[in-house]
Amino acid sequence: MKYSTKHISLYIILSIFSISAYNQGKLERNLDFGIFGGASYYQGDINHSRLLYKPMLSYGGLLRYAFHTRWALRASIFGGTLKGNDVDFKNNYQLFRSATFSTPIVEVTGQIECNFLPYRIGDKKKNWTPYIATGATFLVASYADHVYQPAIAFGIGLKKNFSSRFSLGLEWTYRKTFTDGLDNLSWYKTIPTTTTENAHLIMKQKAYYHQKDYYAFIGIFFTYKLKFFEEVCNAFEY
């Protein structure tokens, strides 16, 4: 039996459509999206180590694709505000410097999540797990010395199903920037000197050159799965 060009073309089109439909179904079964709400805060030359310092409202959205029960890729857009004030600390030099700053931030982050336990939304047996995550961030900090900055993202979290389509999570993630200017404090290569007896009044460098700024997000997220979980043959379960 001979096939015409139209038959062959139709067969190819149907094959492509079938493959695309299968891949789309697989994507839907493993794709969820949601919203994030919590707090953002800063660590740097003003706040050296205090956790949850001046927490400000943060918010955002995320999209996650679970390609394995232990691994997932995630993209997110978060926004918030970073603040700091020297008068919040008892260090004499900081009290003399009296630096303060406030800058709104918006970031786009891509990261990979590693689950400690097998996890899948909609699966009653694999319904919760702690996880760690790392990735890369592009930051826009409106009033910082350098407005546009890359950063390294890393953190921990916990996620759990509470229905066949919805999940709830708690997350605490840091961003290590490559700038020392989130707080608008500059560093001098030549350190000014003075003969004053009060050492804390010496106007030394305003920032530590080798100490880059960090910021963090802590909060909760809700996600929605696009399609109900479908049971698969155990021979093909991953």
C-alpha cells in the first residue's frame, strides 16, 4: 500500500501532537505554582550578625517543576525592603558614624531543591519533606550603591501537602551578594588618621571591604498543582 505525501505529513503531525500532549501531561502532573509571604532583612556593615534584624514585609510568587521525588527546579520573583540604622547597636564607632539606609528590592531567582524525603504533591504517602535549596539571583536594589547585582541563593525549608492539589511550606533563604553597598557604606583604600584620644571617633573606612552584604527572606508559601496526581506503574516510578 502506497502512502501519499499528505498521509505521511498527517502521520508526522499526529505523532508530534501525541508526543507534545504526553510531555504536556507529564509537565502538568509535576508543575505547581504559588505565592509567598513573609519578611526580608539585611546583614552587613550595620548589622553584623543579628538574625531577623528590622524585618520588613516581603512577598512574591514561585513556579516549581518536580522532575523527581527528591529533586525540583524552581523560579521565583520576590520583593521586599531592607533597612538598617547604626543607632540600633551599642558599638561606639557605629554610634558616631550614625549611618542609616532603606532600600526596596526586587529579585528573580532560579534554584534547585533537594528533598530529604521522597515528595510529590497529591501523594498521600510522600506528602512532606524538609529540603535544602541553592541557585542564582538577579537583584534590583533601588537605592543601593550598585542597583543591579547578582547573588548566590541558599537556604532550607519544609513543605507538606494538605490536599490533592495544595501544599504549604515554610522557608528561610539567604542571598550572598557581591557588593558591599546595599547599605550605601563605602570603603576607603587610604584610611584617614587623627591624633584624637578617642579612638572610636577616628573616621576609618566606613565599610569592611572583604565583607559582602547579605539579605534574607523568611516566610510561608502556598502552591497549587495544575493537575491531580495520577498513579503510575511501579516499574516506571522514580
